[in-house]
Amino acid sequence: MHQDIFCYRPEITLAASKCNYIFDKTSGFVLGWAHVDRVGPTEELELTFALKQQNVHLLEEKLRLVSDPDSVQYGKHLSLEEVASLVRPSDLTEKVVHRWLQSHGITNCLTVRTQDFLQCTMTAETAERLLPGSRFHRYMRDGHYLVRSSAPYSVPNDVHHHLDFVGGLHRLPPKGLDLSKKQKSKAGFHLGVTPSILRTRYNLTSADVGSVQNNSQAVAQFLEQYYHPADLAEFMAMFGGGFQHRSEVDRVVGTQGGGKAGIEASLDVEYIMSTGANISTWVFTNPGRHESQEPFLQWMILLSNMTGLPWVHTISYGDDEDSLSAAYMTRINTEFMKAGVRGISLLFASGDSGAGCRHLGKENTFRPSFPASSPYVTTVGGTSFKNPYKVTYEVTDSISGGGFSNIFKMPDYQTTAVNSYLKTVALPPKSYFNTSGRAYPDMAALSDNYWVVSNRVPVPLVSGTSASTPVVGGMLSLINDQRFMKGLPALGFLNPRLYKLNGKALFDVTEGCHYGCLDEQVQGQGFCAAPSWDPVTGWGTPNYPALLAVLLSD
């Protein structure tokens, strides 16, 4: 008997079903993707099977212990092999899933070192037999193609208990953000953010560059975003004076696509290499080998299969929390925990929609973003200079994503700070947000009016938390550099330690609000900045020498 139906995106309701279609039959579009054709029965697909893991609760406890500076286990990170031995699926799970696949003639599968993902190649006809209800179609957006199922799928009851989800069926990449912003209303010269401006504002000196051999950092690119090496070289020639730096990426994991460079990819690489100067840098680029692959999921699987990874990863990527299944997000959180216990710091952009807004009939609510809302990553919001003509103190950038998860409870490490905010600040109506949810962002940096070189052209006025995230990531890489010189372990999952600092070593941002729902009740306003932590800029922006000092104190 087939019972449990899996799906990912609930925008278009399917009556009398446990889940929802992602395919709007009237328009022929899937969330901006135009329908091209039905996939032929003999065409090959690659699907990803997320097998149920063991000891997830022990993994979470281990992450807490190795990330809490008051724990005797602080910094005693696990190897990939130790993580694998902790979470690998049970023998029964592996046997049931393999037997199910083999009964449909599916034998071309690859696994990962942690044994908890299987990537299997099969024909569309076989996939539709394996997963009753699925119907594979090809879609196109902006010249890019992908294959997804237009309907929910089911799996047998006996198999369902051994799977978290099957990837490559429903989940669609969100549309990339337009990072270029029109000049603000003030006429005349605008300062513009460059590496020298950042290093001045955050008190980085020319001596604050990497020097150890065993340190590295990474950015991850999805959504058909690519950087061009020539752009990076030109950017550093223009803006890299005054500090020792590298002008080349050391390693590209994946295949760089052809065509024009993407603004976001250029921004990420150029700025993590400006604050994390002279540190070996990797780029993960994930277009996917098959149209049925999900680039973000491919990146997560790579983390489960590689030793010797960079210590800091910054990712400018997110989706509406309500557009993803709880099962999918919960499993992705486990993947984040697996990275954290290995000493890897994952930084995600908080998003560029303020508090967001979801329209539910006559009622509106704020709309949190994932992975920004994950309790197991460090989420970075955005700020602007108070005076756009000089290096001054910072205020909120009104686009800075922030709010409260509707899925994940508030983690212990932040309850004191967040509850203090909730008790002392004028808030939007409680119906707009979940007061007990994981609150984000955790910290922030400048996100407004950057200079970027893309396709050999200097581009001004580029904005978004896609800018602030690699800036913070680069500084954490520098701190790791100094920790390694002292024989200390990598920072790893930063949040438990960050919240125990209680704002020490950060510039508190106390002015401004971000966007919310445009309605009578909140009139376009979400949350507002306040002293100490707030859900617009977190604890504030880094004062690098002070942050270095407190994070070198063990």
C-alpha cells in the first residue's frame, strides 16, 4: 500500500490531498518556470534519496558541547569518519531502501561517506513506477532547463519510515535577486563600499591578512551563478591596494558554466577575499550534472563526502520557509549539524525582503526565510552608513531579512537575548510572527551600495545581504588564522559563543526598521533595531580587533 505523499511547495492548493501541486495547470508555469515538454520515458534522471539517520539527538548534543565555550569539550571537533559512525543509517534502513530500488531494476547508485544519501540514475519511466503519482516534465526559465514532477509522489509504507525525502522531484530554485539598487534619494556623490572602506569601518589594518597554510574559506554558488577569474584579478587591481591579497581562487569544486559572470557570484568571491585577505579561497559551483538535480542539495551532499573542507563557508541563498516541507528543512538542519561538529562555520545571508509578507486571505503574516531561520547556522543581516558620504556609524538597511521561524523553536543559546528584545521594544501585532521561533539574524555588516567588477566592468550600487555575508565570513577566516597560529581549533558553529559575548566586540546598531507587510496594521514596517540583539541586525557589526581579542581568549 502507498500512503505517505511527499511534496515541497504549497503555493497552489490541491484539494483532498495531504500536500500540494507545484504546477499551475492554467498558466503552464511552475513558479516562473515555463513548461516545455513531458520527459520521454527513456530519458535519464538522477534522484537523491535521503535515508533516515541514526542518533540525530546525540549529534545535536555533541554540537552543543563542542560549540559552547563553557564546555570541557569546546573545540573538540569530530572527523568526517566519526560523524559517519554516529549518524549512518541502520542496517535495516539500508537493506529496505536498497531492496526497494533493486526491485525496480535501479542499481546505478552512488553513496556518500556518511552513507545517508543515495544518488541514483534511472529512466523517467522507472522513476514514475518507483514513485507513484510522479509525472516528470521539463521547464525553462531565463534559458535554463530543469526536470521536475508536476504532481505529488508516494512511497510504500514500509519504505517511508526509512526515508526523509527524495530530492529531484519538486523543489525549484528560487529566482535570483536583483542586487543592483537605484541610488538613494540624496543627489550627488555617493561614497560606495569598497574593500578599503570596509577595512576602515571594521578596523582592519594592513597587517590583518592570512598567513597560515592550513586555513581556507569558501563561497557556494547556485542559481546558474558563475564568477570570472579575470573579474577577480581586475577587482583586486582596482581595489586591493593597501593590503596583501590573492587575486586567484585556489580551487573550484564543480563546473563553472559559460556565459556572463553573475553579479552575486562576483560579489561573493571579491569580498570574502577582501576581508579574508590572503587566505586560500574555494568556490563551490553547482549547476548539476542532470536537469533533475537540485544544486543546493548537491552542495550539501558534497559536504558529507569531502574531508579537508574550508573552515568557513558563506552562502547567499534562501527560500521562503513556508515553501518547503518541514521534513526537508529538518533533514537539512541535520546536515548543518554534521558540518558544525566538524568545526565548519556556515554563514547564510538573512535575505533582502525585510520581515517578508505572506498573504493568507484577509490576514497577513511575516514570512521567514530558510536556511536563514535554521538554528544551526550563523545568519547575517545588513546595514547602511548613517551618512552615505563618509564612514560613519551604521543604521539598518531596510531590506535586511529578519524575523522568527514558524517551524523551528528558539534555541537555548538565544532565549535570553531575544526575550529581552520582545519585552522591551514596541512590536508588530503578535499575529504576524511566532514569538517562540528561532530568531534571526545573528549579526550583520554593511549591505548597501557596493562596488563590484563583473564582466570586466566596475558596477556600483550593488546591495543586499549577499554582500554582508562574505564580508563577515572573511573576518571569521582571519580569526581562524590567528587561532591556528596559537594552536587553537577552528571557531566552528559560532552562535553559542556569539550570544555569550552579549554584544561585546560588535558595533551595536540601534536605528532604523526593515520592511514588512504593506497593510493597515503594520504599514510596510517589520521589526526595528534596538540596543543589544534585534531581529534586523542581530548583535550588530564586527569591530574586528575587539572580536579577534575575545575569540582568541581560550
